[in-house]
Amino acid sequence: MKRSHFFIALCAAIFLALIIIPNRASAQAPPPPPSKPEQTPIDGGLFLLAAAGGGYAIKKLRQSEK
């Protein structure tokens, strides 16, 4: 009977070791949290696009009056 208790204790110890050791033996630290995304500046490109749209609208309005 003593031998079966030893065998159960040994199996329990091995089982616990197999569960605990991989958590402790990480190869690397977790990655850092992502940084805030940079804001895209709205500069001359948007102004040129708006001016081109306005010019196209004026052209279409003048063509529709003719």
C-alpha cells in the first residue's frame, strides 16, 4: 500500500511540474503595447483637391447654362 501512495505522489508531482514549468520558462518577454498612431497632417493636398472640385463644379454649371 505504501508503494501506491508513493506512485500517486510522484505522478502528481510530475503533473504539476509539467504545468508550472512552461509558464516560468518563457523565452522572451511579451511585446510592448502599441504606441498611439501618428496624426496625418491635412495640408496643401486637401486644398488643391477642394480647389479642383470647385473649378470642376463651376465648369459644369457654365456648361449647363449654355
